[in-house]
Amino acid sequence: MDQSSRRRDLTLFVDESGSFEDADGTSCVVGIVVEAPLRALPPRCLEEALKNDVPWLPWPLHASFYNLGAYHLISWMRAKGKQRSVFPLGDKLGHLENLVLQSRDEPSRDVRKIVARPDVVVPYELVCRLQRSLEQTAPDAMLALRTCVDLVEDRLRKRLGALSAETKAFVVAAAAAPDSERDSREPDLYLSALAAMLERLASLVLEMTREIWPVIAVRGVSMGGTPRLLDASLVGRLWTEAVRTVVPGTPPPMMWPAKPDRYDARVHPGLVLADFVANRLRGPLSSKRTGWQALRGTLATSVVLPVSLPLDGIELPSVAADGAARQAVRLARTYGATQQTTSQTSPWLGELERCTRAWAREQATAWTTFLSSASGGQYR
């Protein structure tokens, strides 16, 4: 069988976590890579499965909301009649509802107003205010809401496991660069992190991929200081540049970016899962002291899907870091071959020393070691 007959189609669901407004390295871009073309992943089936997993929350599920117990309570208060039968711990939610109905504090008054208007989207800021109020006034009762939050996480992890069992899937990601490691040529932290993620994806799948179907959440970006919305042509351009960086002169696998999805009732359910994974990665990737192996173990539990893939029998991280770590890997691609025949100091070592996050330095070290070895030569 020739190599072309073994090439596969991939679908890539991309979302992010964090504001990308602060250059503190706490934001990330995350993709779920599924080894199947988009046409083989009918959104209706996955959406129905997710709605059955978490029937008590409105669609679409959004991690920044369902991570807060107060959002589950507001959803309960908005539910009527039989809708309440699908909620876990309904008796305890009813007790908390009475507290809110009787309270005179400002968050509770505002919640009562929003509950009376089911056509109005619940503001995130209001959910946060109610969360803080309940933590102060009813800390014991809040345990029931914590149970609701844990149930969502558990069921979404199981859904990811089922997806991986059916089609094989893994995570690719890039943490944004902290200010001390930023490249001044790229002012938009999100675009830079997205490009870093696509470089890592190209490094892992370039040899065996025929076509890629990205589904990405829409967002505002800045190109040369000019605000614009992320669109399909920009995603395609970033992919072409990523392939050119990884293997210059290699024709890239065809990428078929569609118009980015708005995160509303019509969003592709794959993005709902990507939102969950991005949210779970953000905290661990923000750590400065955690090493790669410890981080990998944490992520194996929290997101289920693999965060490393084998190349020539060597397990390599699929999670990248923008900034110095990314530059170190780029230098290893450029100079790796010469390092095998000369005694000069590896030019990427200085970039590795600039890494402010231990896991970022260690994952980049794994890649630079591989790329400067004989077995990594074909990937330069």
C-alpha cells in the first residue's frame, strides 16, 4: 500500500479560553482533532447526545457559565413544570430558590428580574455576583450546586471518551506567550497562539493527512492594528504559513475552513466540547512551576483525550507554548541538521532558558531533542 492511500482526513474543532487582553500567559487556543472528515460527524447526533448528558442547562453549554453553581440555580428558577424533573438535587435547588426569592440583596433582586424575562440572556456578570452572594450567605447549601457542576464535568469527560473510542481523537493546543517572551511583530496574542497551535498540528500530522476540516469559533482579532473578525481566509493563510514553517517547500494538506461559528444555539456541538477542553487546560497551562510530565498526568484526567502523539516511536507533546518555547523549536528545525556534525552550541538553548514556564521549556526540549536527532531529520 502506497503512502497516499494511507492518508487520512481530519476535523479540527477550535476554541479558546482566556481574554488574550493581558499578556500574562494565562490564555490558550485549543483544538480537538478527530480522525474523520466533517461530513462523518453529523452535528445533530452529537448535539442530541450532549443535551441528553446535561438536560437541565440551556443550549449551548458554555464552560464559563456552567462552572458556576449559581448558573445552575438560575436555570432551575427559569424552568417550569416538567422541565424541573430533569434537574439533579431538585429539593436542594428549591431550598436555594427560596433563599433568593426572600433575599433583599441586590444580586437576588436582579436575578428575580431576569427570571421573569426568559427571552433575555443571563448576563455572566450577574451569575458571578449571585455566586459570591450565595457563598457568603449560604455556604453549606452551595455544596448542592457544586455537585451540579461536577456532574457536568463528569458527563462531558465521558462524552469525549466516547468520541475518541468511536473515531480516535486527540488534543492540540498552544498557550499564549507571556509578556516577557512576546514577539513584538505579532500584536494579537490570539492570532499568534492560533498560529503556534497550527504549527504543532502540522508537525504531528503533516505526513499522513490528506484534508483538514476546521470548525472554529468566531472572534474579533487585530491585523496590523486594524480590528476585524476572524474569517475562513485568515485561518487558511495561517495554516499555509504553519506548514511552510514546519517543512518548507512541502505542499500543505488541503484545509477547508468554513465561516467561523458564532457561539449561539446553532453552534456546532464539536465547539461545545472544544470549549470544555480549553477551559480545563487554561488553569494547568498557566502554571509556571509544573513540569511537562506532571502536567500531562493532570490533563489525562481532566480532558481524557491524549495530549501527546508518537512520531517514529517517540512520544511528543501535542501541547505547545507560544513565545520562547515556540522559537526554540523553530531554531531546532533550522539548525538541527548542522548540530549533528558540528560542536557549536545549539542556538535554541538560549530560547529554552528564556521560557518562564517549566512545562513549556520541557515540552520544547522534547521537540528540539527529537528534531536535532537523526530520527527527526525527516521532520525538519
